[in-house]
Amino acid sequence: MLKPLNLRGFEIWKSCLDHPEQAVLLDALRPVLKAAPLFSPEIPGGGRMSVRMTSAGRCGWYSDRRGYRYAESHPSGVDWPAIPGEVLSVWDRVTGLERRPDSCLINHYGEGARMGLHQDRDEADLTWPVVSVSLGDDALFRIGNATRGGRTESVWLESGDVVVMGGPARLTYHGIDRIRFGSSTLLPGGGRINLTLRVAL
Ligand code: MD6
Ligand code: FE
């Protein structure tokens, strides 16, 4: 594993996971996706996100017309499945922290899906980092500033890349402009999965 790149305080670990490790993670996610299927959250302004989501852990990120929050269960009523151990080890590797995440958001990008610039600020204690794992198709990740607007910088995230957003970068705006659909063969149907691990409660 090389040293991470640092882009505006985001630590970007290129090729953190090799192909076999990526396949192991994906296999570990299959039962999670089966128990807690992906859904398209409604957004407060109306409409739905183009990204489909679900979660693992004690709580899961959720959005509807009332706003963003962490919910105790999947919209179907089932408990969120546990975060797979293989996923927790990635957190251990890149953070070295004693504390482990209590939530893992699973985002799925099909062709044309994107995620607008946003801050991650629904967690109770914003001193813990957020760790993100990319699997599947390449994605153009845009990093902005602590407030909306201003110049931005972009980087392509590829399958196996891991990003740590912590310290002064914890409240930086960021988003996914687009994916290169079909650039990876990791996911059988194409597309991209992004995992974000957080200490949410
Ligand atoms: C994505 N990632 O890569 C969206 N958030 O699909 C995020 O929103 C994100 O990559 C917090 C920290 C790292 C991230
Ligand atoms: Fe985010």
C-alpha cells in the first residue's frame, strides 16, 4: 500500500484493496443487500436520489421529505444487518482507531447516477472520520470547500481506492459528478458501489 495522496485534507489511498480483496468485500456485502435491499431515498425538496442506498450497522442513513437522519431500521421494518468484519478491517487499516464505526452506508450507482455536492453532518460527533471504499466502475469525485461555492478539485476514484475524510476536511463539500459506466467488471451488472463508514451515534 502506497502513502495516501492528500487532496484538500482528504487522504486518498489509491489501490488500497487488491482485486481479490475487492471480490471478498463484494461477497461479504451480498447477504447484507439481500436482507436490506437497496432503495432510492426521497429528498426533502421532492423527488428521489439517483443513487440507490441501504445500510449495515446499528443505524442507517435515511432520507425522506422530512429530512436526513439516522434510522434504527430499514424502511421494510427489518433491522439493518451487521457490518461485515471484512469491511470493519478496512476501517482499522486506514484509521488505526480503537473505536469502530456503527454505520456503513452502501451506495449503488447505476448508469447516469450521481451525487450532488454535500457535507456529511448528520453524525452526532463530527470529530470521527468518515472512511469511504470504492468498488466497481470509476467515479469522478469532486472536492470543494467548507462552505458552498468556490473552486473545486476532482479526482477519479477507482475500484479498491479508499478515502479518509477527517480532521479539518470533515465538513468539506464533496460529491460524485459521474461514473464511467462499464469501466470495471467487478460488479456483474456494471455500476459502482461506495461504502461509507461512520461513527454516527
Ligand atoms: C461516493 N462519497 O463516493 C460518495 N462522503 O459515492 C461520499 O459522499 C463520501 O467519499 C464522505 C467521505 C468520503 C466520501
Ligand atoms: Fe459524503
